[in-house]
Amino acid sequence: MTRRSLSRKLDEITGRIRACRVCAETPEGVELPHEPRPVLRVSSTARLLLASQAPGNLVNQTGIPFNDPSGDRLRDWMGVDRETFYDVSRIAIVPMGFCFPGYDAAGGDLPPRPECRPRWHDSLFATLPQIETIVAIGRYAQDYHFARLGHALPKGASVSEIVARWREFQNATPLLFPLPHPSWRNSGWLKRNPWFEAEVLPALRAEVARLIKT
């Protein structure tokens, strides 16, 4: 497939994703508790993909991914400012669930909706062959992308164990970078695992800097 045809296919599928109303009209289980607002940022030139879980409530209100304190922490981890982070020509952002899924009984975000992945993701990533590195944030993104690229993860492995193995995936194609979620809820985890800041973040920042060079 030529670059032009890939670009047309990418425009077509992203347009369909942004217009999707499956979770409101024919949901699998409980319907979405609010109007659908699919959030993603992709282009035919971005070499870095941020593969996340699902938008939070603040993101749902603005339509801008990681437009919240988690995004501030993620940008710090990556060593980029907001302008660079939102330059879609250099950085793509694709969650496993495109809409904010709502809250659970404890007030936390629900898991990504089950409708998105089988309906959209394989077709979408087939139009993004230029991606060189995937930063897989959280277990839902890690399970999907690692399996898709032939590196299926053990079912019983925790995110901590997967992130601790980050060096094993540096020679994968695309390169795979597993991260915990940058939520404030993981502040305790970061304090208990100082190796993450000392070892993982310098390598992550170096890879991000390489990919976003113009």
C-alpha cells in the first residue's frame, strides 16, 4: 500500500472512530453513562506512539488527551513540554478505550470499554506502519500491543514486573516501552520503586528525544 493510500485509509478510520456511538446505541453490557466523545491523536508521520488505557473525566470534557495531572507527570517522564507533546506530526496518542468509561463504585475510573479494541485497533494500527516506538502505559495497553507484536505477556505478571523487564523489549520492532500509569494513585509505587526514575526514565527520555527530532 502506498503512503498516499495509507494516509487516506488512516483518515477514513479515524473519522469513523470519532463518529462512533456503539457504546451508547448497541453497547456490550451497560451503556456509556454519558455522550460518546472518542479521543485519539494520530498522523501518518508520528514515529512515537503513546498507547494508554482510556480518557479520564477531564479529558472527556476537553477532548484533549492527558490534559490533566496524569498528563503533567507523563510529560515530565518523557522530558517534553506541552507544545511538543501535542504535536501530532511527531507523537500519536491512542488509548485502548476511546471514550471516558465512567467511574466504579469506589470513585475510580472503570476499565476501557470492551467495544473498542476488537472493532477498531487492529485496523487502525495497520495504517500506522511508521511507528518506531510504542510507550505502553498500563496493563490493558501492554497486553494488547505486546501480544500484537509477538511478545505475549504472562497472564499473572503485574505491571511492576512488566516494567521491571523493560530492557528485554528494547530490541523489539517497534521498540516497546512499558510504563505504569502516571496517575497520582501510583505515587506510592514510585516511592517504593526508585529504580524506575533512576533507570527507566533516562532511557525513555533519550528515546523520545531521538524520535521527535525534526
